[in-house]
Amino acid sequence: MKPLWRLNKYLYKYKGLLLLGILFTVISNIFVIIPAQLVRLAIDYVVESKTFFQPLSTGGMGDEARDVFLGYVVIFGVLILVMALLRGFFLFLIRQTIIIMSRRVEYDLKNEIFYHYQNLPLSFYRKNSTGDLMARITEDVSRVRMYLGPAIMYGINLLILFPLVISYMISVNPTLTLYSLLPLPVLSLSIYFVNNLINERSEKIQRSLSSLSTYVQEAFSGIRVLKAFVREEDSARDFDTASEDYKVKSINLTKVNALFFPLIMALVGISTIITVYVGGMQVINGQIGYGVIAEFILYVNMLTWPVTSLGWVTSIIQRAAASQARINEFLDEKNDILSKENLEIEIDGLVKVTDLSFTYPDSGVKALDKVSFEIGKGQTLGIIGTTGSGKSTIANLLMRMYDPDSGQIQIDNENIERYSISSLRRQIGYVPQDVFLFSDSIGNNIAFGLESADDELIEQAAKDADVYQNIVDFPKGFDTMLGERGITLSGGQKQRVSIARAIAKEPKILILDDCLSAVDTKTENVILNALKRIMENRTSIIISHRVSSAKLADHIIVLDDGRILEQGNHDSLMNRKGVYAELYEKQTQSNESMDDSLI
């Protein structure tokens, strides 16, 4: 139960609903006991009336006596019906309080988890899979809600009904109470073990279904590859194997479920037989009336579901505790990327990096080693290097996705750690190498970083990114809806929409992280020429493995294995005849030979 203590703050928050639910449970259980007593009185009344009816009938007063007797029986019937309706009304109120409370807690808990996810650093997402994050905010929260709703509701009902009914049964007939309740502990233990089997097999089914869903998703996402390699039959065969596994596990669960209700009915039947037998012996001995047997049979049936639910509730609590422990594990994760002073000021764009070193905490790979450079306000920096040289790491550190191991980053001569993180990131336009577009309209994707959509600004950003014509050629233009991860667009179009999104927010610092890799050299030149105007009086960083992307930069650094090999402008680096010049010549010759082959 310890992991579930964390939920006490929510129970306290909705204590009004919880207390009302407890009150309604007490009242509804009172209306459960009264009908049983009325049944006993009615049966005893009918039995006793029969002894009076025969003499009265012989004396010629049979019709009048029958009417009186039937009148009282109707009154008993009406009273029992009223009690049942009142109980139903209060059961409705119980669900309107406790179950609604659980839904509100579920809403609050999901929001708490999602908000916490949003505030965790990038390193957290490198360590944990998306599927696991999703499972904790959906499956695990649903299991916790089952504890807060049905488990608490039935648990409270058991705690109130059990002592209420048993104490009354003992007051009526202690011996009959003992015999009639003998099978109930066996019933509870049996249900507990059957529930454990059901849960165990349900878990296996969930895992099997998850694997099946993942396989189907990958098959549909990679349908082009499947068709290209003619693997449709193999894929269908693998799916058939996975489906067979799911079918077998589902049948095994059905077999266990088949035991559930027969087991309950058998033990209730045994309890009823014992009650009738022992009660009948006492009636013969003149110790009790017929009505007591009927009353006790009703009580046994009343207690059957609460006792049955004991095993079920215990199982729910176990699963909820395990799920809450998983949720707590992520909620206890701390964000170590914090602002020291929360400075919220407009930046000019002067960037100074001194002896910057960084090692990725999850992999232990050293990405940067004592890197230093400076970018003046409104200047452009080009960062060139091969894959894994540390180019993208610099972008991540500038936006404080990570903090460096040593060295410092200054913006406008202020340590980057002093700035408010949200304010800093709001003033940086970032175009990632791995483009991500949302399943929304193209216009909304471009306006993603804006406080409010501005059609002129969106259109101008699209023109500057050389994607305007592509967008207006679509039947719905900027209102065209994109598929998952922007699948509606080509690779080059997605990158240009991503560039437009960064430009639209009119950032003080613009970071282009190898964002032109999916476009050809001609389109790259068009975009770079359009960006020239955008980058004027704006600090820009162009990260690329292509020399052509960075040759127009005011200052260029060449990275290799996290170290700066060369730095300077394009002309000075070409004159040096070093790594940059060699890379430039290779790429130029490659482009020329490609153009010749096309001719």
C-alpha cells in the first residue's frame, strides 16, 4: 500500500465527495437490511394468520379475514418495494460521488504526470522509450483509478455492510449465523486465488496484444519496404504466429473465467442448504419461525457479493500499488536543468563559448572536448564536421537541453544558466536535423512557436523557406492536414516547413541543425539565398556536413571527435589547405560528377 499513499493528497482534495459516498453507503445498507426483516415479518404473519383463518372461515367470517390478511401482505410488499427503490437511489448517489471522485483524480493524475514529463530534461527521454512513457500515463493510471473508484467503493461497502448484517444476524440467532456463514471464508479465498490466475493470464494477454499491435504498426508503417523486398507472405506468416499466441492465451483466460461464477454459485448454494437445514431443525424444535430462515437466506445472499469482492478488491489494490510504484518512479525524476536567476530579458545575440566539454550521461560518449568560439551580434557561425563530431551537441547545449560538464556558455556576456529557460528558448529558432511535424494543418505547424497565428507572417516564413509554392499548390493550401509525422509531405518539403516554423517566431538566434540534408544543391542555394535576408542582424548558426551550407558564414569551425580542428572564414580556411579545403574539394567534385552523370 505504501506507493498508494501518494494519492492521499487527492483523497483529501476530494474529501467532500468521499465523505458523501461513505454516508450514502451507510444509508443504502440500512435499506438492504430492512427488506429482509420485512420478509421475515410477512412470512411469520402469513403462517400465524393461517391458524386464525380456519376458525374464522368456519364461523362465516372467511372473506372479511382474507381481505384483512391480503391487505397487510400488500402493505408488506409495498414497503419492500419502497426500500428497494430507496436503496437503488442511494446506490446511484454512491456512484455519483465515489466513482466521479476517481475520475477527477484520474484527470488530475494524468495532468500531473504529463506536466512532469514536459519539464524533464532531454536526457530522460534518451533513457526511456515512448511506449513505456505512454503505458504509465494510460494503463497504469487506469489501474490506479480502479483502486480509487471500484476498490474503495466496494471496500467501504464491505466494511459497513459486513458488521451491520452480521451483528444483526447474531442478535437474531447466533447458532444459525455461525452455520450460514461457514462457506463464506472459503468463497473469499477461492475467489482470491481465481482472481490471481485471471490477473496473471490477463497480464500475459496484454503483453501479447502489445506485441501484436507493435508488429502491425511496424508492418503498416514499413509497408513500402515490405513490398519492395517482397516480404508480404513472410509478414503474414509472422502475424499468424503472433495471433495464434494471443488466441491461446485468450482461451486460457476464458477457461479460468469459466470457473468464476460456478464457484460463487456453488458456495452460495451450499450456504443456503446449510441455512435451510439448520434453520429447519430449529423450526421443528420450535426455536424460531419460518420467517427467520427466509431472512437469513437473504442475508447470506447480501454478503455473497461483498465477500466475493474481497478477493477482487485485494487484487485491484495489488495491481494499483504496482502501477503507482511505476508512476512514482517517473514522478520522482528530477529536472537538473534549472535557471539560477530566471532572467527574462530580450537578448541581442552575442554568443561566447569557453572551454566547453560534455559527455552524454546515458551512453558515456564524450561529445565535446574544450570547444571555444565566439559569435558577434548578427553574425553567422558555420559548424562543419562528420557524423558524431559533436555538431548537434553544441545546439542542444545552447538551448540548455543539457548542461555542460565544464566550461561555460555566455549570451550577451551573461552566463546562460542565469536566463529563464522558457524565455531563452522562446528567443531561439531551432530547426532540428530529425524533422518532426504534428498531425495538424501546415499553417498551424508553421505557427507552432507563435503566441497567436498571423497569416502574413506564416506566408512570409513559407516564402523565405522556399515552400510557399508547394503549399499553395495543395487543394486546401495552408489548411492542408498533415499525416502522422508529416507523412503527407516529401522529405525536402518537411524540412522547409520546419525552417519556416523557426523563422516565423522571428528569433534573436537562429540554429539550423543540418536541416538542408534532404534537399538538393539547387534548392539548398535557393533557401540559403532566401535566408540571407532573414539572417541579417540576427545571430545564426548553420550546422552541416556540407561545406556549401556553411561557406557564407562569417566564421566557420571544423569539428572532429568533439575537438575544433580549424576555424576562420571560408577564404582563410581554403588558403590554409587543411581539412576544410580538402572537404570542400571532395564535395565540389562529387557534385560536378553527379551533374555530369545526369547530363
